[in-house]
Amino acid sequence: MATQSKVVLYPVRDVEKTKALFVTLFGIEPHADAPYYVGFSIDGSEIGLVPDGHNQGMTGPLPVFDVDDIHATFAALRVAGAEVVQEPTDVGYGTMVAKLRDADGNGIGLRQAAAGA
């Protein structure tokens, strides 16, 4: 159902301080630097800083798994006991994302690429 997680999102309260920390850690500037998201591309993986993440219910880093069919995967995880945090949502250009929690409260992110992407 899911492929390897290549995205980890971090909720941050002070984006400038956290961005400086990650620039120091990775030795590169972010490829995306917007008020709503700061992204670093590291060896084929995406490390993202989400400035409003805590207000979106993020309590810590969130791995995001790429899936072929977000609705089917989302439904299967709900049946398996996952708690819904965010229903599948189009975040632009046909890319869909969803968030769930396991029984221990750990976040699970899902992402479906836009058709043809």
C-alpha cells in the first residue's frame, strides 16, 4: 500500500531559529522558504518545517508515506484503528494529503501525488 517515507515534517514555533539550526545541520539553504513551509531536500528525502504545525495538531515530527490510492489507504487504516486527524485533502495541483494517529498517538501522514506527476 505505502512506499518508503521520504518526507518528515516538523512543527515549529520559531521558524527562523529552527531554519538556522537545520541550515547548520545540513550545510545547505532550504529549496522552499515560504511563510507556511520551509523545505530541505536531503539525499532524495524532504525535511519540512511547518510554522503553524502545532496549531494544526502536530505534536512532533510526522513521517509522510507516499501511497497510490490515498482514499483506500486512509479507509484501511481507519478500519485498523487509526484516529483521523485530517481527511484526505487536495493541497494544490491535485496533490492529496491526510493525517492519522495510531493507538499511541503517533502521527502517520499520507501523500498521493497528482495524476501524471
